Amino acid sequence: MSLIRILLAILIPPLGVFLTVGIRGAFWLNILLTILGYIPGIVHAVWIIAKHDQ
């Protein structure tokens, strides 16, 4: 499942974060980062997914 979330995080970063943590602060932060720049949104999304899969 984490592989699917990582692939979704690369395509649509907020969706990957939403599937991992739901609607919390990390989700809203990821939306902001994705709006400001696509790459920061991807990095944050992958970091959140990796942090929660440990």
C-alpha cells in the first residue's frame, strides 16, 4: 500500500498525504507547499508517507 501512496504522492502530493494522515495539519501544509512549488509538495508528501510507515 505504501508504494501506491508514494506513486500518488508523486502525481498528486496532497492525495498521498490525505491517504496517510487524513485532514490534519500535514495535509494543509502539503497543499500550501504544492501551490508554492510542485517539487516541495512531492518531497513533503514522500517524507510524511515514509515517516508514518515505520
